[in-house]
Amino acid sequence: MSTPVTSAAESMSQSPQVAPAEGKLGILMPGMGAVSTTFIAGVLAARKGYATPIGSLSQMAHIRLGKRTEDHNPLIKDLVPLADLDDLEFGGWDPYSDDAYTAAMKAGVLDAREIEGIGEELRAVRPMPAVFSPRWVRNLEGVDQVIEADNHMDRAELLMEDIDRFRADKEVDRLVAVWCGSTEAYEEPSEVHMDLDAFEQGLKDDDSHITPSQVYAYALLKMGVPFANGAPNLTVDIPAMVDLASQENLPIVGKDFKTGQTLMKTMIAPGLKARMLGIEGWFSTNILGNRDGEVLDDPDSFRSKEVSKLGVLEHILQPDVYPELYGDIYHKVRINYYPPKGDDKEGWDHIDIKGWLGYPMQIKVDFLCKDSILAAPIVLDLALFMDLAARAGRSGVQEWLSFYFKSPQHAPDLYPENDLFIQLTKLKNNLRHIMGEELITHLGTEYYDQA
């Protein structure tokens, strides 16, 4: 029996209606360190007109509609009803009590002269006390505001009170959350994560396998807030949270912002594979000195990051499909904490490749980047696109936003799509679909068909 084919016209008619982006959007961020404060400062500077949100697809990218011959390429923000930058309010939690101005100055990402122009607004953003445990995030000393409660459920309920208070104080119409906190120690899912009933009982029992990020996710989803996970933590990538998102009809997405070295891998590896060039080995090492580097100096936290980074090449190169080219690749990832580097990250890649008749060649990459500068526009895009998804009635895992992640969350029976260019096509086609526009297949035969 043949499968019915949906035409482009039918696809457009089936696209959901999108509620307008009316009123203010609150963006809540667990973790108010370098990434969050760089994001907030950038938005405030863009509002005042003295900075450009470079790196943000939602603000700067164009999207093709129709045929190439029609030359119709509006900005994404002109096609899709996104929240305006002037309508954003910022809040969050952190185990350090520094306001956003002080935290930004300590992070040292931005020039102090640029921060001064928005200093008053930054000082007004003060983090709420955090759910935090050195069991999950080590190497952070001097934390001065941690929620004290008898169990995880009590902590979650206190977070819910924070969310209600923020919503009322800022008079926001909608909320979205983006995890910008530290990488938690690695641990495989346990029984408490397998369904929502078990998880909620685990919250009440103060189960030791439930992480702080999962307490945040539970509280936010229960309060109707879409959740994006910027760290390699499992957080919402467990059956219990997928169930909760479905129950609450909310979008979730993760995990681990794709910023430095892995961004380069998802650009280079698809090109080598497209040309059927073999890879013998790929050695990657990083040095960084910010709070993220300090946390990742702990072996258990590094293990979470390592798992996230190592899976990228396997899923792009498909060694089981191409054993002669990629079946015996040696892939090594190292991260080294080097305090003098600050927020500047340096990633070295040494790639041994082989070409025609097996002749060896090499590629070397030295990417000197600024971690928070690359992450900040991701926070903005995820906040705006997750709000869009909620207004379009989309719930559950938003795989179309995998473009932004090292280890994209996906359905249990699928492998993740890590090819950056396929991810971008998927993202733009989803935006077209949401707006009832024809999808772009890049088939191209329509330009050569005889009349």
C-alpha cells in the first residue's frame, strides 16, 4: 500500500496558527555568569543602537522564500513574529549574589567602557538565590546565596515562587528559560528519571540522583515556561522531563551550546565527508580560563562535556556506513584549565586525512575565540525561537533547533543530526512551515524544465 504524499499547498494549509508576540517576554537564566551577562549586555547595547547583534540568526539572517529567480529574501525577524528586543526582561538565579554589572566586570569578557553605557540597567538585574550542590558542580568557592530546603520538591516550590514573583514584578506576558549555568558531573540516568511519577516521588524523597538543573527544569515546566538547556547536563533529556513537557504542552530543547571547537568540527567534517575523504585521526585540545574552565577541571564535569563532544564526529561521519573511510578513526578530546586565558578560548585541531589511493594529508586548525561572545547570540536565538514554538503550539523536543547544540536532544529511536548545514536547512524549513510558506528542497529541476 502506497504512502500518501502531502503537496506543498497541503503542507502550507496544515501549518499551525501562530499567536502574536504581544507584550513583554521574560527570559529566565539559571546561571548568571559570563554567558548570561554578555547576552544581557549585548541586548541592552543593541537597544541603544551602539552595537550590532552579530552571530544572531533571529536578528541578522535572511531566509529565502520561493524560487531563486524571485529574489525574495526577507530577514527572519521580518517573516516570523518574534519578540522585539525592546520587549525583553531579564532574570535568573546564581549561587553568587553579584548583580549583572558586577558579574560582567568580573568575567572580563566585555570592554569596561562598553559596560558603563548600560551600567544602570545591568545593576538592576540581580540573581535570585540558586539551587546548588557541590556534589554536582565542584571547584566553585565562595558561593554566597544558595536555597536552603529539606528536599528537592521544597526547592522546586521555592523556585516556582520566584517565577511567580518575577512574572508579577516585571509584568511579563510570557516566559522562557535558557540554562546558562555550569556543567554538572556526569551520571547516567537512573530509575528516578524514567517517568514523571517516579521523578516527583524522587523530588519529595530528596533522591541523590536528581541534579540541580533537573530541579530547575521541573519547576519551570510546571510553571508553563519553555526550557532550553545550554550545558551537556541531562536536565530535560530524560523520559520524566519529556513526559512533563508533553503534559504541559511546552517545548524543550538541548543540549550544550555549540560555540568553539565543536562548531568548527560540524563545519569541517561534513565537507570532508561530502568529498569522500578519509579520516585517520582527529585530535582536539582546548585551553580556557573562565568559570566554565574551572568547573571542567573537575574530572566528573569534564566527562559530561567529553561525552557531548565525542559523539559529534560519529554521527556526522557514519563509520558503520563508511568503514573504509571512517571505521578506524582515532578521536581524542582534551580540555585544560588555564586561568590567564580568561574567557578567551583556544582550540587546536590536528586532523589526519587520506585522499586518492590512500595518500595522507593533514589539516591543522587553531581557533582563538571568545566563548561567551559566541554563546550570547545563541541564548538570544533560543529564547526567541522557543517563545515562537510555544506560540505556534509546538511541544516536546524541538529538534529543528539542533543547529545550536553539540549534542542535540532527539527522539529515542533516532540518531542526532550534527551536520551544521543540514541543521540550518532544517531550522529554516521549520520557520517556513510555521509561517505557511513553501519548503525549499534545493532540487532545482524547476529552473530547467521545458515549457
